[in-house]
Amino acid sequence: MGNEVSELSLSSEDDWVEVYTDGACSGNPGPGGWAAILLYQNHSKEISGGELQTTNQRMEIQAVVEALACLRKPCRVRIYSDSAYVVNCFRQRWYVNWRKNNWKNSKGDLVQNRDLWERLLQEVERHQVEFAKVKGHAGDFYNERCDALAREAVPKR
């Protein structure tokens, strides 16, 4: 899935945009926040936002959507997330069967958060994207920073 490298004329590790994402929720459902840190060569950008009524899973997906939407042209992107929900969707290609089965999961239930998954798939298709699972709260600097930004973005009641 995603664009081919030949479109990009990029070849070294420096050509990858590295993105750390996280979501947070105060109550589940409840007010939530998302955050992403984009790293490219010597540049970094932090983005975040929040919703008054949401879930942690939605915020995890939203973080990736917003990060990819920041990229103006097709890129090679490596997403680091502590969300197994997000990472497994792509590494195990759940989305292929969801689309084929009219957005129903393996149990025949409607896929939750379809609106965000469809937006994310649209963004992923613009880029060459790899997903990597990072362990949450395990001392990874960017994961910890992203977690703090997501928590700060949770709207106060």
C-alpha cells in the first residue's frame, strides 16, 4: 500500500520522515487529545489537538491522520505508535478485509471508527508508509513527549 519509491527520488535513511503519535482520553469515552511529532533530517514539528467527546482509540487514529495530512507531498514515512490497534491494522492488513467485507470485521460486526480509518487510508495511500510498534511509557524520548502533548491537548471540562 502507498506510493512507490520511484515517485519520490529518495534513497537514504535521511529521506524518511519519522513520526511519533499518541492519543489520550480522560474517561473512555470522554474528552481526548492526540499528538504527533514529525522528524525530518534536522527539522521537527509538534502538532496536537483535542475533542470534547471521543475515545482513546479514535485519538490514536486521529494522531496519525493529522501527521500524514501535514505532509504536503508524497514521502517515505515511518510511523511509531504505542497503539497495537493502529499498528496491527496495517502490519496485519486488517483494512484489506474490512474493505472487502463492506467494513465488517472478522466477527461480522461493523468496524468501529470507520470514518477515521477511511481518512487514514486515504492519507496512507499518498505516501510510502511503514508502521512500527513502540512500547508505551518505556522511556522512548519521542513517545514520552508525544504522550505528554496528547495529555495536554485533552480539553478541560
